[in-house]
Amino acid sequence: MIVRFGYVAMSMSLTNASPSHTMTAAQFEKLDNRNAAIRKLERISIKNIENCKRLIKHNAAHDIALFRLSSRLVPLAGHPLTEGWKWDRAIRPALAELGELITRHRIRTGFHPDHYTVLNTTDDDVFKRSLQVLMYHYRLLKGMNQAPRHRCVLHIGGKKQGVEKGLETFIERFQDIPVTLSEMLILENDDTNYTVEHALYLGEKLGIPVVFDLHHHDVNGGTPVETFWDRVAGTWDGSDLPVKIHISSPREHPMDKSHADYINVNRIWSFLQEINGSVDVLDVMIEAKKKDEALFRLMSEIKGYPGVKMANQSSIEM
């Protein structure tokens, strides 16, 4: 089994390479000339994309084969203040260059829209805004010439009316999502409301791959991995991409939902031993505060475990 490791959004090793420079709505409104404000947004967006290109080159130099892109590449996209702004046209060349770089280095990229993107809501306005967020990510992927299918990780959502009702509402809302957007989705178990079994219920019913989050499972679930792992892997059977999981470590105590700076190598090693041989390739997204530094430390630690062979700087073979 080949296990490939990646990280999220930005590097702790590179300086001045943030892909998330922004402009707030308040700052936008302070500018007297709306056209000038829009041009400034475009300059910020292009700067973010240029920094993202630096990150991709950095990743390629370290054999990092998966990377989560920042959702903040284009500030205020879809905001009422920028209504009518054709941002995807304005930054098309820069996006295309980023996409060419991603393709050349064969790096698996994707997004994880924030927790305000809720599909199982009963509020039509919230649902509409969530679709707008998904469309924003779809346009980014298309602008980069990256196949949008199975590129956006989402949590199932809230449970104001209970977990069962939340699952039912998700199924109902799913029918109203345009196919171009529904095909982007990947579902993740969360640390508070919905367990991996809940994610599997929806994933198997609706044909959505499930990303298993180990930390979330440890604090909100805890059933033996052997009881569900084959089902998780099975949700990826129809995808062109390998099975993907998320890992992080609790910051202060075993049930702490907050993410630590680095990864507890013993916990991920224990999990990998449980599933070893179940898939040919496993993609592991590290959600640690120290980003790529956490990846580098994990690689230096895990290579000393029995039976581990370094496939490259950021992948192991078991």
C-alpha cells in the first residue's frame, strides 16, 4: 500500500507566500471609486494565485502529491458589494497558469468550503448561499482546468431538528443541487454531529465518496475501524481519485477537538496498520497547525517504523 501525505493551504517553510490575502467589505466600501476597488480585488486575487504557484513548486520539490487549495483565493467573490463582477474572466490567465503547474506536477488538489456552507438547512436563503459558494469553487477548478469531480469536502451540516431529520433534509436538498455541483462533493464525518456511519449512510445512498477523518472519529464515534473501513473505501469505487482521509491530533487531551501543531505518529501508525493492504493508494491530508512542517516531521518519524519503506520524500510504502 502506498500512502501519500499532503497538507492544507499554506506553508510554514516559505516566507511571504500566503494565498489568502484579502479585502474586507468595510475596506471595499471605504473606497470612493467602485471600479478602482474591483481592480484592487483583482490584483489581490492574482497575488494569491502567484503565491499558490510558489506553493505548488515547493510541494513538487518535496514530492508532496496532494494539497488543499485556499478558498480565499478571490476575496469578496459572490458578495453583494461585488455583484456583476466577472472575477473568473479577470483572473483567467493567472488561474490557467496555476492549473498548468498543478497538472504538470500531478498534484491532487481540492477545496474544503467553510462551515457556513450548509446543504441540509431548511432555510432557503442559506441553501442558496451555499450553492453560490459551491459555484465559486467550481469556477475556480474550471479556470484551472482541473476536473471538478470529487474535489470539495463538506460536512453534512447542522442538526437543529435532530440527526435523523438532518440526514433526511440533506437527501431532500441533494435533489435540488445542479449535477455539476453535486458531483464535486465529498462527505466528511465531523467531531460533533455526524459520525462516519452517518456519512456512509448518505454517501452510499447518494453516490458521494466519504473522507474519513480519524481525529473526528476518535472524539465523536469510536466504533472499531474494521467495522466500517471497507464501506468507506467502497464509496470511492466510482472515482478517478484514490481514497482520501484526514488526520490531525488533539491539542491538549485525547478528546480535545482542537488541532495540535503536529501529528501524533503513534496514532496514525496504529490506524495504517489496521487498514494496510485494503487499498493500493491512500491519500492522507494532514490538518495540523504547522502545515508542511508537520508533514516533514511526520515523515522523519514514521520512516523508522517496521515495514516502512520511503517511496519518496512525502510518501511511504507498507
